[in-house]
Amino acid sequence: MRASRLISLVLLLQSRETMTAAELARELEVSERTVYRDVLALSAAGVPVYADRGRAGGYRLLGGYRTRLTGLTRDEAEALFLSGLPGPAGEMGLADAVAAAELKVLAALPPSLRDAPARAGQRFHLDVPGWFRESAPPPWLAELARAVWRDRVVELRYRRGDREVGRRVEPYGLVLKSGVWYLVARVRDAMRTYRVDRVVAVQAGEETFARDEGFDLGGHWREQAEAFLRGMLRDEITVRLSPAGLRALRWVAEAPFAYEEATAAAGEPDGQGWRVTRLPVESVEVAYDVLLGLGPEVEVLDPPELRARFAAAARRSAALYADAPAAGDPEAGASDGVGQR
């Protein structure tokens, strides 16, 4: 464990040049006292770690010291080649760069780990696009990816309903969600999100923009995705769920937080184990389609119009099966002697 932490410390200094003890402790998830001890151990082992004093000080490596990848374990090497995601990288026009980087990493590995890419490829395949979707990438994806890498201002045109709209944007990042690419860009000091498959033209010149280095693309996307879903789920209904229905609600709820909130708000179980709760939904229409999948494991209590729709659906279903023999009925399959010997 300590050897892995020492290697991580050296790699951090190698990539960031200078870091304070507090920064290293935060990255390595240890105390500053542990960082001091690790630095002393590295110095004793011949690694040239130097401490700069003063307010702008910190630890750094002397003389352009670099370490090779000889500290990689087999699990780490295989995970490295698994994380490449060649499909999305290729869609962004980075297939050659990824292949070249993998060759360089492979050349730096010791002979005992040279089979890492083959082992990972034989055991795992990440198919990112969702079902029933076209697999071809959006036509302007590669151009937008180049603009993102180079911090280039972009003039783009995209479809909004039945018309085209033009925008001058600062492209901060690209996100792949369920097989759909999205562009996150700054427009007049506000972040906006655009579906890349709706972009019809892109023009990137030589003008660059000053990126906010504190911007967290992953965090921003999570916040926007949840805000989008919460904005959709504007209504709320009251339902009564069996134990099986409450378990199955996880798979039919429109958003994870809807299931979590419904579970947290559920009352105490009655004598049959059924529980009453409130469920966020997009609309009564959508709730009807979604909750039908729970069948007899859910009872809608409110609003009255939704309860009436479920009651009507139950009557229609009962009418369809009125003449069907019950499971286990000894008379099943025998009617008026037909089929008997």
C-alpha cells in the first residue's frame, strides 16, 4: 500500500511540477504528516524531491527527474488499456492518437505485462450507444472536438424545432450520454447544452477563449441532468404499493431520484405489507403508461382521474380474462368433453 502511494506521489509531482503538502495530502487521502514521512523516504531512496520554502513554496522534483512505468501492476496495466474507449475516441477523430499512445505505453511496459491489451480486449467490450439507435457519429462531432481541445471560439448553426438558429459559443466539453453526444458551451457568460446531432454547421476560426480552469465538466453535467429531470417531473401522485411493487418501482420510475424520494416518503406497511407514498411524475398521462407495468402491485389513490383510468383498465383486463380458467383449476383444458378420451 505504501509503495503504491510513494509512486503516486512521484507521478503527481512529475505531472504538476510543484505541490504543497496540503495538496498532496488531499490527492493521496492521507495526513500532511504522512506526506512529510513519504517525502523523507523518497529522498532516502535517491528520488530528488526538493522543498521550496515560503508562501509560494511546495515540493518539486529536481533536474527534470522522470520515472518510467515500471511500477504498474497487472491490474493497473489492463485497466489502462480498457479505459481507452476506442469507439467514442474514434468518433471524435482521435483514433490515431489513441492507437499511438497505446503503442508508447506498451513499449514502456515490462515484458511480463505486454499481453495486457490482448487480455483486456478478449474479456471486455464497452458498447456505449443505446439500443435501437444509429451508430454513425454526428457529422460535426470531430470538428467540435478539435475546437474543444484547442479552446477555439465556434460559430455554429443548429436545429431548434422547425428552424435553424445561429450561436457564437465557447466550447468547453463534449459529453456522451446513452449514445447521444452533447456539447457544453459558454454563451454570454452562461453555460448552455446542445445536442450535437442537431448541429447543421460549424465554423471555427483562429480566435481562442480563456477557459475557466475551475470548471468541472462532470459536476456540471450531473447538476444539469438532474435539474432537467426535476424540471420534467412537475406533478406528484399518491400510490399504494405492495412489497414487490415497491421493489419494482426502481425499474419503472422516470428518474433515480424519483424512486429514492418515493421510498423515503413511504409510510409504515399495513397488515399486508403495502405502503402509501408520493411519487414525482412528468404528467398523469406519463404516470399511467409507466405504472401499468406494475400491474396489480400498485393502487393509485390520487389524483381521482388517474385512479379512474386504472379502474377502467382493470375492468377491461378482467373482461378479457373472464372465461379463462384459473391456474391450478382441475377443470382447466376440459370443456364439454373436448380433448378428452
